[in-house]
Amino acid sequence: MAGIEITVIDYYHSKINKDSKMEIKIGELPKVLNKTYLGKLNATPSMNNPVKDTQGGEKQMESMLAYIKQKGWAGESKPNFVMNRNVIGAIPSSTGVENFIVFKTNDVQVIVKTPKEKGQESEGNQMEPWKSLIYGVNFEHHCTKTANEPLPTNDAVTKAVLKAHVPRTQEGSNNSSYSILYSAQIDGIDDKRQHYEMKVLNGGLTKYHLENSSCWFYWQSVFGNCNTLIVGSRTGKQDQDPKTLTKTRERQREELDDISYVSKFSAGKKRSSENKDTNHGSSKKSKSSSSSKTPEADNDSSKTPEADNDSSKTPEADNDSSKTPEADNDSSKTPEADNDSSKTPEADNDSSKTPEADNDSSKTLEADNDNHLRGLPELSLYRVRHLKREDIPKYKDVKWNIEDGKKRIQTFLEQVETEATENGSCYSCTIDFENKEEAWKIKKIKRKRIKGNTFLEEFTKLVHESIPS
């Protein structure tokens, strides 16, 4: 992107072994996309197939430090900073409080995010992390698998080593930019080694995801050197997602509502007729006329008040977007408009509706709304499409802008460079992005505080062992 230059240096596979030690295999490429599974779907594969939970993963950026320990700076000049994408991507996209640890050694500042305590997770992320990971692993497998290839049983992760150059804002500096060496997990590549980020979202790219996650999606793809995201649309759980209802079930519900209404309406008519007969002496004639009518006869759409066809009475209405991410569909759409039996999931995979087709930069894009779909299996994939990174800010529900994000990154790097100056020292860095003025706190951590803190002890030891002079 303009102003930030990114170069791919290398790749590696990382894995936690049986002894809970990080193992890396340098030079291993990410999986290649299989175009067979990236277009129109002929089936709705489950995104909930069991995935092995190793309870492993990185806490102190172990794989990147292991790479540096083996390869040094990989033929590149010494960087100003070492981190992973979770650090640099969080700066422009966070809306809460972020905590980092900075350890300076040999004139290089190594930065890692501190683990979040329970209760500190973003309110927008209502899903259990492991559940989200299961869906993601299934979708990545769908996009890269060969025919009939089973889900992988190993827990190896493919990462790229990248270098970013971010322009300085300070005038008169000897260097025109900051250099950052970092790692990023890469979901897949094509035959030209172009990187792709993959996202499988409940209901697709809905208003909810655009408001709460689009900024992270954008900056994650920037620092993953990805120009294109592959977005999968999946259903939710059967008791929460109207798309999993069959048309028969929906019709039965509607008929129950109609019969309930007609019974009440007919009873009212009967009482009215009896009152009228009492006044005019024609009770027998009116009763006979009334009894000849069946509830079915009264179920005339021309007689039904509009208010009784309220979406609040249908199952769809229970899926309130204020309660769950699944309900990210536009409430302004009525069931009458969406309940088109001629529409199928395949029919909605129309390239004319996707952002790729909108090359006009002035055109505002709309969030996905798949309320009309019915009868799909729960937690299943029903659409795959490509989304250009440059199109993400064009959606009308996006409330952030790119320039603000770039300024945040520049300010962060300048603050750390200015405050964390002493080699061999550890610093805590807290940024409150909820505060409009972005409250920054960077302070040195005393050595006695490092001792006894497992996270800090392990991190500083890894950095000492890995960063070359």
C-alpha cells in the first residue's frame, strides 16, 4: 500500500513438539489454492468437522525468534523492530486497550503482545476462540485440498517472514523509514506465490462483520502481503439461523399464525353478527351464513391486515442482530421479499453482485444479506467468493479510514523508539485506544519484577538467545 512497503523474505513451518518445544522447518511453502473449490458450490460442506486441539501455540513469538536464531537477518540489514503480525496489525485496528512488552537488545526492539486475561476479550468477539479456529481450519482445508483429501491431523502452521518499511514523520532523521522484521501466518498461495487470506463468516460479509472486524481484516491482509481475501459464507446453528429452516417448516409456522389469527377474526365476526341479529330480528339467517364459512375461507390475503404479517412473528425475527453475530441481516427486508422459492444458494453466487465487479472507486458497496435462503444444513458452507483488499473500505458500514491507521502505526513506532532506549532492558507499553487521545504509557520494568514472572522470564531468555549482535 502507499507509504508502507512490504517484502517477503522467506517461509517456514512451525510446530510445537511433544516436549512443548518449538520446531521450525525453513523454506516450506504454504498450501496452494485449488481453484476447483473456489467457485460455484455443488454441495454445502460442513465447517464443523472435528479438528485436533493441541492446546499449543505461540505466546512469546517463539517461532520467529527460532527462525532468527537459525538464519540471523537472512541476508537483510538489521531491522529497527522485530515482532509478529498480531502486534503491528493490532495498532491500526484496535478499539480497546492493548498491552505489549518491549525488550531492547543489540539496538533492536523486540515487541510481543501480552496475553489477555479472561474478561478482557473484545465484546465483538462473542464466539469461543477454539470454535472459530475449527471453522477456519475447515475452510482453509476446503480451499486448498486435493480430491477427497482428509482434514490434516498435524498442527503445523506455515508462516512467511516479511520486512516492512514504514515512513517516519520526524524531520531530519538519518533514516527515512522504520524497518520491521516480522512473521505472519499465510493461509494459502496461488501458482504465482501470491498470498491469500481466508475468512469464513456466519452469513458472509454482513453489517456486523463490517462494523466490528473489517478494519482488522484490512490491516491483517496488508501485513500479510495479501491483495485478495477469500470469503466463505456459512450458516449458523439450526436453532439460531433462519437459513437452516426448510420452506415446509416456515410454511407450517406461517399457517399456525394464520389459523390463530383467523380463529380470532372469525369469532369476532360471529359475535358481531349475533349482536346485529338481536337488533334486527334476523338471528337465524346470520348464524347460518356465519357457520357456512370455514377458517380457510377467511384466510384471504386481501382481508388480512398488514400488521399481522409482521416479521416479529416469524422465526427470523428472533435472530436479533443485537444479540448474536448470526443476525447481521438487514431488518428492513421483509419475509415477503426474501422468501423467494426460486432462489438457491447457487443463484446467489452471481459475480455481478460481488465487490470484484465494482471497479468504480466511488461506488459504495452493500453488506451481504442472505435472509431469503432456506433449508441449508447448520454450520455449513454455502458460498465462496474473492474480495479485493482495496474494496473493503468502500462498504457503507465501514467506519474507519486508512490514513488514521497509518498515523497510529507511525506514532507507535516513534513512541517505542523514543521511550524504550536502554539495551538489555524490558519495557511495558499500554495503549488505550478507547481514549480519543490514545493514552500511551511506556515504562521500564524493574529487573526484580521480571524474576518470578514466567512470561517475562521466558520471553527475555528467548530474545537473548536469538537476536544476533
